[in-house]
Amino acid sequence: MALKTTNIKTMQTYYILMAAMFVLAVVVFIALFFFKAGYGYLSSSNWGPKISNKLAWVIMESPSFIFMALYVADYLISGRETGNDKAVLLVMSGFFLVHYFQRAFVFPFLMRGKSEMPVVIMAMGMVFNSLNAYFIGSWLFEYAPAGKYAADWFSSPQFIIGGLLFLSGMLINLDSDYVIRHLRKPGDTRHYIPKKGLYKYVTSANYFGELTEWVGYAILTWSPAGLLFAVWTFANLAPRSKSLTEKYEQEFGDEYRELKKKNLIPFIW
């Protein structure tokens, strides 16, 4: 009985933390319209010491991969039953791991140039990624209701629609990163307007791809943890997309305005 009570208290703490993160997402969403995160094209000296952008991305993104991998390893080694189908849990965690393997251990080494990221932004990213892995990993392997992810989940509308959205978002993200990397030749430091792929329609096609991924993940897991990540993704990327549009308009003027791009979501906003 004591163990059961402890589990209930732990689950209550989990949901309280999740609720707090939802509230914090709203605060961050509003704040980022006034305080521009100073990295990438919006880089500034107002955020303190900086380190190599490549190193910062590895340090910032790798906790998500490492912590989820630990959840999976613990689940497999312990052999414990969760009341859900093992294959379903492994595939859903696999989506997450593939994304973060690419973001932590592939994407940084494809970057060109010698740009830097403020340490404070890297640290905030580490905290967020660690918490996100905790929420999703705990949901999949501890708190998801028994039987929710039975073997027939693979044929459910949620998994099919969400999976297609996730994979589509990943392809958009990869293609958009490729476009950005090839805007200029080695040694060229000028800025150019990206116009290929979904950059025809939005300022931040790469962010649209990432948002699509995590909306898809929220659907394919049909979980509060997945929803929280999708909300946080929008809260973080929507204001930044608007700031990037303003930056391009400031640098390129009417040349950029005449393209009539949306900020983040094609044809909508």
C-alpha cells in the first residue's frame, strides 16, 4: 500500500510540474515578443559570454537524446510491464530519439561558419530539453494508462495522422536547414534571403517543420506530455519567427516586404 501511495504522489507531482510548464509557456510566449533570443540571425552581445555554435548545439540538444535513451534502456533491462505494447512504446520513443540524434549529433556538424551562441541561451535550452525528455519519457514508460497503447495503436487514426505529420515536419525541417546552409559560398559573410522550398511562403520554414513535427508527435502519442511539447514549441518559435521577419525587413526593406511571406505558418501567419 505504501508503494501505491508513493506512486500516486509521484504522479501528482508530475502533473503539477506539467501544469506549471503550461503556464510558463504562456509567459515565455509573451516575453519573447519583447526580448529577442540573441543567437543565429538575431545574434547580439546583450546575452553575455558565447561559445562555439556547434558545441553549444551539441550540449543543448543532447540531453533529450541521452535521457530518452536511458528511459528506453531502463524499460528494456528491467523487463517491467506497463500494460502497454512494447513495440508501440519503442516506436514512439524512437521517433523522439531519431529527431534528437539528428539535432544533437548531425545538424551541428553540418553548420557552416564560425558563429557563436550565448552560454545562457544554451543553458536554458538544456534545461528545457531535459524537462521535455522527462515529461515524455515518464508518460510513455510510467504514467500512460495501462492498455492505452495496445498493439492496435499502430492502426489508430491518431498514430497514422500524427506519424505522417511528424515525418513530413522532419523532411521540411531537413530541407529548410539545407537551404539555409547553401545560401552563400564558403568565406562569404553576407546575408541573403532564402527563397527555396517553403521559404517561398514563410520566413521560418525550418521552424514550421519543427512545429509540424511536434504537433504530429502530440497527435501520435495522444498525450498531455506531447501536447505540452507542441505548445512549448509554438511559444518559443512563433515570437522568434516574427522577430526574424522584422530583422529581414530591416535589412532588406521593400525587397523582403514585397515577397509577402508569412512568419511561420504558410498562408496563415
